Amino acid sequence: MKRICHQCQTEMIKDCKVSVEGDFSGIKITQKRKGMFNSISAKAKASVCPNCGYVAFYIDEFKDFDK
């Protein structure tokens, strides 16, 4: 999927790794569902605009998340 910058409409560089300094696990997005052990999670990725530097976070497993 092509990612377009919301600021300048340039095609973004995708699949960039996201990490927090001092932590090797990065950022994880989690959704709690009904039940004790029923939750879904995914590691966040980033896309970066080579023109203006805008950064957008996304996950590939977005269809696993629901309302």
C-alpha cells in the first residue's frame, strides 16, 4: 500500500523501525477484548516523508483489531 504524506502529498518511505531509547521492544499497540486472555497486539511501524520529515505510525495487522 502506498503511503502519502498528509502535509505535502509526497510518497512516504515505509517499514521504518520504531523504538524507544533504552528499550529494544519498540512500541506495541494493544486492544483488550472480552475475556481474560483475549487481547490482540501489533508492533507499530513508521513511515517517513523524505520531503518534509513528517512521521506517521501504522500497523500491518489492522484487520485483526475491531470495535
